[in-house]
Amino acid sequence: MQENFSIRPAETEDIAGITCLNDLAFGQPDEGELVHVLIEDGDDLLSLVATTPTGEIIGHIQFFPIDCVPASETVKFAGLGPMSVHPRCQKAGIGGTLITEGLAQMKAKGIQRVFVLGHKDYYPKFGFDVAETAGYAAPWGGPYFMALTLNPGGPEAGQLIYPDAFGSG
Ligand SMILES: CC(C)(COP(=O)(O)OP(=O)(O)OC[C@H]1O[C@@H](n2cnc3c(N)ncnc32)[C@H](O)[C@@H]1OP(=O)(O)O)[C@@H](O)C(=O)NCCC(=O)NCCS
């Protein structure tokens, strides 16, 4: 369904709405729980919500920091996810707007590279490419693991270290 929406940074009081949204969009509680833990652990780099004119949260995107070892130069890497759009509003451009705005803010913050594990036909629309992950060891791989370079610099290879929330070390 086509809805008017606007994008703003998530506030602390949005957490319940964001959790509800993630539960609805994914049909399970895991991603909502991940959002909570990333925030609790201080690993929330950027969280944006899409809201209707009445304030209902119908979209959410979160970015978190990723470290890389051994690093010969400063690492400013990020991960994208989880992201969700209310089932009644999907495929109407809300997800794309959240990604575009989120990436613009990541670029402005000087983030060198963003990694994502997700739909292999969706994220390439925004420039993510499996080839960009070559050289990095991560807890996952394959056609769903993609990256996008936003700024120059950062190690071209190494072991990616995800936040504790991912339980992957
Ligand atoms: C994936 C998701 C966030 C996309 O949000 P959205 O608002 O529906 O996406 P958009 O409307 O901006 O879609 C942009 C384009 O991607 C396409 N697209 C949307 N979802 C897609 C999917 N799962 N796979 C492939 N293409 C998809 C749209 O058709 C559109 O294509 P077009 O530009 O050629 O018209 C949303 O569908 C969702 O919440 N899904 C359930 C949770 C989920 O899977 N989250 C992502 C985990 S990786």
C-alpha cells in the first residue's frame, strides 16, 4: 500500500515500536532482539525510522560498527541490518529510501565500507556487491554477503569482527 512517510533518527521511546515492526516483518523475534542488544551494548551506529503522518513506525534500518584485524590503518567499517518495512507497506520505496538516507549518513561519518548479509537480489540495487567482500574473512559468506565502499581507506583484507550481539566472535 502506498503511504506517506518521513524518515527521522530513532529515539529511545521508539524501541517498542521498532521491535514490533521487526517481529511483524520477519515473522520471528530474533531480529527485534538483535536491535535491542546492539543498542544495549552501545553498538548502534545509526538507527533510522520511517513514520506515517500519525507517527506509526512503518520502517527501520540500523547500522553497527565492524572492526577488522589485523589492521594496518584506521578501520571505519559498518554493518547494515537488521532492516524492516511493515508488510502492508513493502515494495513502495520505503526500504530503498531508508538505505539511501542511511548510506548518505554513513558516508558523511567517514565510514569506508558497509557490509550486509541479506537478500542477494535486493542490496545490489543500492551498489552492494559480493566481489567487494573478497579478502575479508567473516562468520558468513556466499552470495548473501555483500559490501559497498563509501570512502577511501581502511584495510583491503582481514578478519571482520562483528559486535557481540551477533554471537559470532
Ligand atoms: C526487504 C525489505 C526491507 C525491503 O523494503 P521495501 O520497502 O519493500 O523495499 P523497496 O520498496 O524500497 O524496494 C526497492 C526495490 O527492491 C525490490 N525488492 C523489495 N524487496 C525485495 C526482496 N526481498 N528481494 C528482491 N527485491 C526486492 C522492490 O520490488 C523494488 O524494486 P524496483 O526498484 O525494481 O521497483 C522489506 O521487504 C522487508 O521488511 N522484508 C521483510 C524483512 C526482511 O527481509 N528484511 C531484510 C533482511 S536482509
